[in-house]
Amino acid sequence: MTVVSRGADYAMRAVLDVASQPEDTRTVTKQIAQRQEIPAAFLSKVVAQLTQAGLLRTHRGAAGGVFLGRAAEEITLRQVVEAVQGPIVLNLCTGPYDGCAKAAACPACGVFEQAQASLHEVLEATTMADLASSARALDSTLRR
């Protein structure tokens, strides 16, 4: 199990790229792929998943492109990750699956449950607007 897959990382970078553009700016997938160094074919798949989850919207044609599906303040990092890879699970005893047969007698299970809850809390509290603001601040600092 991995906490964040490559696809989820690409999804986060793609949504962050769109969220960092001025509101209602048309962003072309090819430009996102170039700026974020994401293979175009992989990005197309990721954008489709994000669109299906309602985090992005796309329009075809000359005026087409990729746009946020809702305000950046309403899109959490957890939503982006889970849209692409499904639930974030640290261990079998913390997941939505059948779980671990030994969970009731395992002293580590409670620790994993606390870690899982903390991870969800941090990812849920972090919005794409927060990350876009941090990216602008980093960019400004790096230019100096």
C-alpha cells in the first residue's frame, strides 16, 4: 500500500496548476503537462478522474480547456488524492476494506487509527487555495 500514488501526486500538481491561474482562465492540458512535467497521456487520465469527481471541469473546442470544478477554497487535498487513488489507508486495520483479522488483539491498531485520523485531518484542512497561496509565496521567495 502507498499513501500517495504517482497518479495522486500528478493530480495534486494539475489541480494546483489550475488553481494558481487567475479565476476563469482557460488552461490547456498540454500546458499543464509541460509546466508540471507530467506525461501528457497520464495527465489526460488524471484529468478525466478529477472531472468525474467534480474537482475539475473541461470544455472542448477553440475556447476549451481545464477549469476548477468549484472554488479552490472548497477543494481539499484529501479530495484530490482520493479522486485518483481511492481511500487513503495506512494499514488494513484502518481501511474501509475487510480489515485485519487480528485488529482487536493488536496493540499497534490503535496507533494506526490515530495516525490515519491525523492524516485525514491535515489533508482535509488543506485546500487548493492554501497550496496556491503557498506556491505564490515560494515563487516570490525563489525569484529574489
